[in-house]
Amino acid sequence: MTSMADAPTGKVTFVGAGPGAADLLTFRAARAIAEADVVIWAASLVQAEVLDHARAEAEILDSAAMSLEDVVAVYERALAEGLKVARIHSGDPALWGGTQEQLDRCRALGIETEIVPGVSSFSAVAALAQRELTIPEVAQSVILTRLGGGKTPMPPGEEVREFARHGTTMAIFLSAARSGQLVRELLEGGYPTGTPVVIAYQATWPEELVVRCTVETLEETVKEHKLWKHTLFLVGPALDAEGTRSHLYHPGHFHGYRKADPEARKALREARGRGGTP
Ligand SMILES: C[S@@+](CC[C@H](N)C(=O)[O-])C[C@H]1O[C@@H](n2cnc3c(N)ncnc32)[C@H](O)[C@@H]1O
């Protein structure tokens, strides 16, 4: 006899697959793919090795050929037949993945959902550039954004020009096709022309390209390499700041697991009193 508790209910797991390289999957992501009856993925956004985790008999669907309605039809079938679906998204599903509209449909259907976070492309590009995006007294915020225009208008106040006024680190997605507009808005917002920029195309893929330039040379660099998609920009003074030191690892700073060195603590206090680092 099958009790209600045993009845098939189905489940959709939104899996962040990282920026491309299959070994940037988390263990949890690999497990969700391995347990799935149906895997929906985008061949152009995630490397095929990710599917090595799937069971041989799993149904594999390419989302490139599917509308939201097609995808929701799979979720309806999963609910009716008690299937586990792994819906693979590039990077982290929390960013520009079209995941919310799917979560809303799942909620309306009454099918269980889970989200497995992934390595976002902005983290992957920072790692490739070997830079920390938050540097004491230089940049303590990271703005994740995209250019307005095209199919997705920006909500008021969210233009790159407005965010650029903060002068902090920006990670700019989905904007390579309008590099001229990007440079204009960065300059209008107040970044000096010499502000360092990291441009990454297909980060962690075999065809990966990572180039450093400045706001002044951003447009020509994009055009020289013919970049218009799968490109991410990191912009801001943190990308070449040197000689700073964080408070956290200063010997004069104490916390629950470490005592401060008295002399270093005194020096730290004096430096703070003068308004200096750290
Ligand atoms: C639809 S958004 C998805 C973002 C994704 N959810 C993430 O967390 O990275 C696609 C954009 O992300 C950036 N992107 C994603 N993967 C990338 C990669 N491997 N290299 C460079 N940029 C990438 C590009 O700006 C691309 O236009």
C-alpha cells in the first residue's frame, strides 16, 4: 500500500553550474544532477562535461529550444509523475537567470523546489584576474549591474552612469555589444579615464580571454577582440590598488579567536586617530 507520504510529488532543483568549467560545479550541484530524472540545460552556457554527472537513462533537454511554457510543461509532468528535474543555470541562479518566473510557476503548480547556488561569473573573473574586489579604504562595495537599452530597460536610477558615481568596484554583465555606451556612462558617472578594467570573455572555457585595460581603452579593446557576448567587465580602482592592509588580520585587532598584540593595538589606535590605515 502506498501512503500519502510515499506518493510521488516531483521536485525541481535550480542548479547553479558556475561560469562554464565543469569542475566549478559544487558537490551539491553534481548530486542534484546525478539524482535527476530530467536535466534541462543550455548547451551554449554550460560545458557538456556537466552532464557526465547525469544518469545514463536521464532525459536531457536543451533549454535553448524551449519557451517558458515548454519548461513549465516539464515541471507539470514532473509533478504528475513524481520526477526530479535538475534545471541547470549558468553562474549563480540568483543573477539574470530567469529563475524567478520559473519559481513563481512552480509555486503555483505546487511542486517542491530547491536552489543550489553556483559560482557567478563575476567571482570567476576576479579569480582569473587574481584580484580582491573589496580593498580597505579603496572599495568596500561591489555593484553587479548591466547596461540599459536593448530588450531589458533599466529601472529608473539603475543606469551604469548612476552607479558609476560611487566610484567603487562594478561588475558589468550583458553589455559587451554596447561598449561605446558603456564607456560614456562610466565617464559621465565620474570614473577617471585611467581606471583599471578587466574584460573577460568565456571565462573558464577553453576559448577564455582575459584582458586588462582602462576605461579609456575599454571600447577599442572590446572591438579589437570582437567581443559582443559572454563577456564580463570588472571596473574600479580596487583592480590595481596596492599597499593596503585589512583591519581583520592586523596584529593590533582582536576578536573572539585572537588576542591583540598591545603595541600593535596602540599603533592601530593612533593610526585611526589620525584617520589613516588600517
Ligand atoms: C544571462 S547572464 C547570467 C549570469 C550568471 N547567472 C552568473 O551568475 O554569472 C549572462 C552574462 O553573464 C556573464 N557571463 C556568464 N558566464 C560568463 C563567462 N564564463 N565569462 C564571461 N562572462 C560571463 C556575461 O556578462 C553574460 O553576458
